[in-house]
Amino acid sequence: MSAPAAVVEIAGLSTRFGRQVVHRDIDLVVFQGEVLTLVGGSGSGKTTLLRQMLGLERPAAGTVKVFGTDLARATASGLESIRSRWGMLFQGGALFSALSVFDNVALPLRELKRLDEGMVHDLVMLKLQMVGIEPKHAGKMPSELSGGMVKRIAFARAIALDPELLFLDEPTAGLDPDRSEGFVQMVISLRAALRMTVVMVTHDLDTLVSLSDRVAILAHSRLVSVATLDETVALDDPFVHDFFRGARGRRALLARGGAVPPGGT
Ligand SMILES: Nc1ncnc2c1ncn2[C@@H]1O[C@H](COP(=O)(O)OP(=O)(O)OP(=O)(O)O)[C@@H](O)[C@H]1O
Ligand SMILES: [Mg+2]
């Protein structure tokens, strides 16, 4: 059996904002078809690491390759073809406030694929249906929607191009438990249909436990661990203790039927 292909390859990455060092010498490979979840305290640099993988931040040192291309060295047309292969759900689910629901989801289709409007219409309505948004909401503006709807529509936009690689930043934050579970099921079925690779940031243990193949922990500007969920749970690390060994963590792990760490609160 050949090894799975590397979709994202990060080597020796450092990120700085002025004098603040956010990432120091980070190495990370994301393999085709896996769900890799990035965890870490608030401000530990999770979103910034996703932004590095999207070519939205510049490395102070090191390289970020996606689909084999070094983002810092890619040509404009090279970047455009990569952008058509990934989708992103930003933290907070930001929609463009001046665009309708329909136009928000249509944006990547219009920008990156040269499709006629009839095709755009069919694809937008299909994606909205996939995330459980009724057609009657398509003409609404973001300000007329609930937070949960905004999130689902932002997700529809992220999957508009049937991406091979999907970045999700806190996809279930602010959703009620039923909606979170619905979201998890949606990602599971999409993964099966599209053979997607997913890089996700989440604080939500149920989401993490249901979806993750591997978990990467960011702390003190470094990746302190990249391991399977079971291996991660077994780590003797203060972050892991706090994150997984509380009542919610134990419940999420039990529900999955996996290992439950000893002790806890
Ligand atoms: N454009 C920027 N300019 C300056 N500092 C920034 C910028 N973007 C992020 N930072 C800083 O980098 C650090 C990491 O931020 P980041 O948003 O990546 O954290 P995070 O792990 O996603 O946090 P959270 O869990 O709260 O979303 C923070 O200290 C933040 O203030
Ligand atoms: Mg963040």
C-alpha cells in the first residue's frame, strides 16, 4: 500500500506580528482524506495557522505547501487554481453583509469557475439544500438571519466548489446541540461523497471527537503534539488535562466508545 498523499506540508514555519512570535518552527503534514483538528488556548495561533495554509499570512521563516505548491512562490494563476480546490469557513462564519444569501454562496462559483448563471443557480440551490436552508431564504440579506443560519450558509459557500480540502474555523461555535450534531453528520456525509481532507479548529468536544482522525495541539507557539485522538487523550499534558478530562470531555469520549482518560473532575 502506498502512503497517503500529503495535501498540506508545513516545514519550519515561523509567524510573527511585529515583535510577537505566534508560531515557532512548526512542522505539520495533513494527509489526503483525514480530518485533522487543531486545538489550543485562545490566542495560541490556530486561526493564524489556517491563514498560513490559505496563503493569507506570510511566513517569517519556513514553507507552507498545499497540493505540492509552495504558496509563497506560487504564481497568480497557480494560486487561483489552488483556491478553486479548497473551501474555507471562517471563524464567526462571516458572510458579505452587502450580498444576499444567494450571492454569498454564488461568489466562489462566479469568481473561480466560469459557469453560466443557470448553472450557478442550480449549484447554489443545491448547496443551500445540503445545509438545510430553504429556498425562500435565498434572497435574504445576512442581517435578516439567525447566527445558526449564517453559519450554515457560510458552510454552503465553503463547499460551493466541491473542495478537495476544507478549512473550518470553529464551525459549531454558537450552534445549539442539535444543529452541531447536524453539522457533524453533514461533514461526515460530504467527506464520504467528496473524499475531502479537512483541517478544523474547534473548542467543541463533541465535534472534535466525532470527526477527528488526528489532533494537533498548539501551545507556546509550537505544535506540542500531533497524534490520534486516543493517543492525544493519553498524553500527560496540562492542556490535555483541562481540555479532555472535564465532565464534558469524558462524556464525549464515552459516547464515541473510545478510551477515557483516568481521573478527571
Ligand atoms: N493581523 C494580525 N496582526 C497582529 N496580531 C495578530 C494578527 N492576527 C493575529 N494576531 C495575534 O496572533 C495571536 C494568535 O491569534 P489567532 O487568531 O491565530 O489565535 P486563535 O488561536 O485562533 O485564538 P481564538 O481561539 O481566540 O480564536 C494573537 O495574539 C493575536 O492577537
Ligand atoms: Mg481563532
